[in-house]
Amino acid sequence: MTDSDNDSMSTTTTIMSEPTQKCPICECGVRYDCRYTRYVCNECEKNAVTENGKKIKFFNEKHGFGCVSYVNDQKTEVPIHKCYINGIECYADEGRFGGIVIQAAKNK
């Protein structure tokens, strides 16, 4: 096979871009999700704090389900769902298929 044969056999691949939406905090592009249209990006998620300004993180409780919260690396007795990111009220909860989803409150 010659180089000219290879040229005639080449194909063009078109990759369709995935639909996106904007993080409601920093407005960076994130993958579109029709269920969670106000979810925050991973970078903004790292800045979540309580209403008292304490660092808060969210995790699944068991086997990828349930939502637990840790304030200053201490598990809270009762899960806290409300948090603030850059002064914007947000809500963390278990995702439909596990995982944690943080979304900006609708009144932003």
C-alpha cells in the first residue's frame, strides 16, 4: 500500500460537543444536567461554608447513598444541607444515583 492509498482511505471524524450549562457561582462551563440545572462546579464546591463561615463538606453515608456533613472535619450529629459558596445560599443532597449534588438556591 502506498502513501496515496492511505490518503484515500483516511476518514474525518466529527466529535459533537456535549451540551453545557454554567456553574451558578463562578459561571464556568459544566456538563449539562437536566435534573440538576443549578449544580455548582467542583472548584466552587470546595469553598462551601456554613452560615457561620465554617468549612463544610458533604459525603455519602453508606454504599454511595445518604448525605452526611462534616464541619471543620467533624461529622455533624444531624446532617446539614444548607451551605454558602461565595455568599450564595446552596443546598447539598444525595444525587439520584448516589453521590452528592450541591445546587445554588433558586432565589439567587
